[in-house]
Amino acid sequence: PVPLANADQHWQEHVVPCGHDAVRLNGPLQDVAHCGRVEMHRRAGETALGVYGLFSWTIALRRRELAIRLTLGARPAGIGALVLRQAFVLIAVGLAVGWLLVRLSGSLLSRVLFDITPGDIPSTATAIAVLLVASLVACLPPALRAMRVSPIEGLRLD
């Protein structure tokens, strides 16, 4: 806690103007900003892990279908493209629904957001880009596994 009499001095020591309206944070405020970035990366990692788990489970359930497609002449690259295309559609729908929910709950979110609004385009675009990249990277291992499904083993299932 900073005594009220020293608040201006504390502000000058820890927040440094760096042109226009931008500021560079020093000291404890820099740590808070760093924690926000760490939290964003942790959330993106959790998202990627969840997408990976769900997508791996879906591919495991579809092994028989994928084996039949390969038996009927589909190329493994075509199977991988099919699986990634379907994953991209699901990810895009999820991001669109999330964006819509953020827009609709703007008044509630504005109470907990500091120095940005729910409609802040750079923040929203960054969050969408990070989640999109994390989700697509998480889909790659299951898609590669789908490309390597053996038609014989897949048809023997069940």
C-alpha cells in the first residue's frame, strides 16, 4: 500500500510516459502486466490441450470410417485435409460464438476489464488469433494419426 501523500511520487516512479498516450510500466506494475501475458499463454495452452483431447477422441471413434475411405481409394493426404477442414469449421464456429457472447455480455465484462473495453478490436483480434493458432496446432497430431490409419486394422475394429 502506498500512502496517499506519496501516490504521485509512486506513480512517477513506476509508470513512465513513452510518447503519445502510451506508457511503459516499471516495478510492480510491470509484474502485473507480465502476469497477464502469462495467464493468456496458460489459457491458450489449456484450450489447445482440450482441443487436442477432444479431437483425438473423435479420430479414435472415426477409425473405421477412415479405414473404409482409405480402402475405397482415398489418399492419406485427402484424409488429413478432410479432418483438418472439419476441425477448422468447428474451431471457427466456436470462436464466432465466443466473440458473440463477449459482444452480448459487454456491460458485464466492462466491470472486470481494466483499461480496455469488451469491443476493443486489437485485444479481441489478438485473443482470437492466439486461440485459433493454438487450436489448429492441437489438431495436427490427431490429423496425422488419421492419415496413418491402417485399412486392415480399421476394418477389424468392432
